[in-house]
Amino acid sequence: MKLISFLIARLGKAFFVILGVVVFNFLLIRLAPGDPAAIMAGEAASSDPAYLAQLRQQFGFDQPLWTQLWLYIKGILQLDLGFSYRNNLPVLELIAERLPATLLLMTLAFGFSLLVGGLLGVFAARSRYTNRNTWLDSLIMSVSLFFYATPLFWLSLLMVILFSVTLGWLPAFGMESVGAGLTGWDRVADISAHLVLPVVSLGCFFMAVYARLARASMLEVMGMDFIKTARAKGVPASQVIRRHVMRNAMLPVVTFAGIQLGQMAGGAVLAETVFGWPGIGRLMFDALMQRDYQLLLGVFLVTSTMVVLFNLITDLVYRLVDPRIELGA
């Protein structure tokens, strides 16, 4: 019953958060300079005022701002995110087509960063705990600092030059080989090869964050009295770390991972643009360049909903990591 009450309360809060995001994004986009109708007329090589007025009426740009906002919210409640005039397709259809690619990229990048970063943090903390100021701890922290300080776009371009252009080991762009007609496991292997560079480049920054956070959390727990008592009783260091330290030290990592998972959607925009990955990040960039406001608002809505859901999942994971934590509304 506590879990059900928690979910109901959080879903209610999530609804109002998403509604606030919808209103804010809509007003922000409408304040941007430029007239979408004029852009469409320019692409059609027409400057006729009558044609311009027809476009404004067709897409509702002639309505008052609050009327446009109400019609947009009403459409969202009916699962209608509007129509992309630039792509000549419904916004929901465009996002549904691109969303699986982004989720695949984000899931693998998140798993890579959390697993590798957590393990590196554990190795660094254990090295410092069992034998202070060892070279392994210094090496891991130096590598983490390097990836943390490296811009994502620069690292992505560097990996393309090294592993694709120079060595020819991995494909540089796209999700799969164009025109190859691969099926079955051959297609899976081809997509996997295209995933390596964007997953690693997107995950390296977050990997560095998790490594440093896991190390700091473990060293803090290692200095607590119950750990010192266990060591004084003769419990081996490996058993202390495995049974006592990691369970308590992973809670801050889980907390930060939930926040970073939402931020990873922003990083995916850069990764998808550099590597030509056909996800909603690339779709959002194209919509921004083309002033396709309806499509841009739809992508904002989907990414905001994803962030809210990620935070909800993080709260539920708390309970799995440490059952002693009570879920509150």
C-alpha cells in the first residue's frame, strides 16, 4: 500500500511538472524571433501576402497566444503533438520513429558509464584503503579527470579520426550500413559496430563522474566506526568492502545516476549530431535549424517526460539497493 500511495503521489506531481514544462516551452518558443509562416513561404519561393496569411491560418499562427496554448495542451491530452510542416508528417509519428534509436544509445551509454565508472571507483578506493597512495588510485583518478574535462564533441571527433579514419576499425556515421540489406545476426552485428563510438564517447564523461563519486563515497564509508570495528575483529578487507562498504557507498551513486540519466538526453544531441545517429537528439537539432516549432515542442515534451520517469525509477531503485529506506510521497 505504501508503494501504491507513493506512485500515485509521484505521478500526480509529475503531471503538474510536465504541464509546467509544456507551458514554459511553448511560451519560450513563441518568444523566439522569426515567423514560421514567412519561412515556409520563403521555402516555397513565394512572397504573396495572401499566401502568407493562408499559411498562418492553416497552422493557427493567426490565433491569440493563449488560444494557441490551449489548443496545444488540448492536443497533447488527445495524444496529438501537432503537425511538422517541414517533414509533412505528424510530430508523434516522427518522434516514435526516432525514439527507439535514442533509447538504445542512452541505455547502452548509461550502462557503460555506470558499470565501468563504478568499478573504477571501487578499484581506486580499495587500492587506497589497503595500500595508501598507490599508483592505481592515482592513475584511475587522472584518467577520470581527463575524460571529465574533455568536451563531448571534441572527444567524439577525435574518436572518429582515430578509430574510423586512421585505423578503419569502426564505422563513423549512421546506425547501420546503407544499402547493405543485412538481416538477422548480421544486421545486429552491423548496428553494434555503429554503436561503439557514440556509446563510448557519450559514456566517458559520465563514467568519470561515477568513478570519482564512487571512490569518494567508499572512502567516506571506510572511515566510519562500524567499518573500523569490523577490521579490528579481523574481518578480511575484501569481505568488509563487499558486504559493508559497497552497499552503503552506492546510494549516492544511484542518486546521481538518476539525475545524470536525464542529462544524458542533452548529451545525446551532440553525440547524435556528430555521428549522424538517427535519434530524437538529431531530430531536435534539425527542427531548431528549420524553425519547425511544433516538432521542437514535441521533442521537448518527450525528453521532459523521460527525465521525470527516470527520477521516479531512481526512487524505486533506492528501495532495492537499501530496503531500510522508506518511500515518501
